Amino acid sequence: MAISWLLYLLASTLFHRPRDPILIPQKLFGEVTFPLFPKPYPNSFETTTVITVPTGYRVKLIFQHFDLEPSEGCFYDYVKISAHTKNLGRFCGQLGSPLGNPPGKKEFLSQGNKMLLTFHTDFSNEENGTIMFYKGFLAYYQAVDLDECASQSKSGENPPQCQHLCHNYVGGYFCSCRPGYELQKDSSELYTEASGYISSLEYPRSYSADLCYNYSIRVERSLTLHLKFVEPFEIDDHQQVHCPYIQLQIYANGKNIGEFCGKQRPPDLDTSSNAVDLLFFTDELGDSRGWRLPYTTESKEYGFIRGSISQKLVN
């Protein structure tokens, strides 16, 4: 008994030291726990465990055992769960207890293929002058299929992964085009500089026929994108039905902010976002001149930022 207690005190002293994140090797399932579980955890300790599953999957996590010092707002000891910069909750207490904020049997699901668990303890575990011992936690995780095509069933919610048709399978997806269109090998471009321009292929000459093309702008989170089309702007339209065959769709933060065609230049757009996607469809004719879109960024702290022509990464 004395030897066990000495080993616990030695381990507690070692765990007080700052620790690097614990990286769990990428696999389809496993468990995550405090290293000493089910022995009592030490005071003044903090570590983050990073769970990673293969690309094309999400992380699903559920707690099997949970025993942390309860407190209002989980201010003292807690487990914090986050995924893709989103906070999924902060938890303490014991499973089945009304004290604190235990996770219960809730299933936690990430949007991407990573999930982070931060385990934090304060300087003491006392209740009415009595030292209390808590064991920590044990959780199980597994990889579940990420349906990349799900966003296409929610109109206007998120930019689609594919311009026309999206087909999901376990671990990934593939795209196809509607009849009469051809899927281009280089059908997407990514722009990452703070300012630059995007244009349809061959602008200001006529664009190609039967295209389904994606342009994406991704800049720092502290910046917002401003879009300003220039003349000439020319995309085939129809006298009776607006944009029936060819159109330029613009998404900001996953929300559709406009669909454009014809010869009238679209209005200037303040997207209030650092992420913009443009989807361009053409029909079998391809006899209009297309469009050109210079863009700039603005920081609330520094104002407008103008840089060199954007870096273009072709998939």
C-alpha cells in the first residue's frame, strides 16, 4: 500500500511538468483516457489529446467512465472537447450525477477527421476540508463516414463539393456532370493571396462550352473579402427565363449570395467572409466573353490591403 502511494506521488510530480499534445496514431477506432486511469489524477495538470482518423471520415466519441471534480461551470477540473475550431463542450462531475456538467452518454461528432480533448485540473481537490480523489475518464472513439455530398441537399447552406452531381462512398466521394457536360480534370482553382483577380477561361475572348468550374478564395481569418466585377461582363441569358443555361454562383461562408448572368455587371459585394467560392456553368454554345473579378481584402485593424496577383493552385 505504501509503495503504491509513493508511486502515485512520484507520477503526480512528473505530470505537473508542461506536456506536449498527445497524438494518437491515425486509425479507425480506439480509446482515449488519462494515463493513470483508474488511479486518481494529480493536481495542477493539463494535457491535450489529438484524435485523428483517416481523411474522408469523422470522429465519433462517447465516454464510458467519467469521474472529475464537479463545479459550477466546470471552472476547476474539466475535459474540454473541440473539433475544427468549434467548442463541443466543457465537462466535469460524474456520470449519472446532477452535479457539475457530466457528458452522460452523449455522442460527440467532429466535422472533419480530427478531435481534441483537453484535460485540466486545478491546484487541489478538497471538499469541506477533506481531500477527494477522482479517477479521470475513459472514452471510446471510432471513425464514421463523412458524407461530403450532404451539403448539396441543403440549398444555400454550403458550397457544394461538386458543381453538378456528387456521389458519396465510404471514405470519400466523386463528382459527375449532368448529361451534355464534361467533367474537366482541372475544374477547380484556389486563390490564397490578400488581393488579386479571377476570370473566366480565355477572358475577354469567348469562354469554352460545357464547363462546370469552381474558383475558391481563402485568406486569413482576420480579413474580409470585397468583390468588384469589371466591364465587360457577359454571360449568356434568356429573354424569358433568367439564367436558364449559364450562370455564375457566388458563396460566402457557405451561403449563396448571388447568381449572375447577362450583360449587366453585378454590384460590388462586401462578403463579410474570408472564404468565397464561385461556381461557373456554361452550355454547349460558349459564345460570350465571360467575366473578370478583381478582389481585395480589408482588416478591421489595418484597413484595405492590396497585394500582388493571387497565387493560383490548380487541382
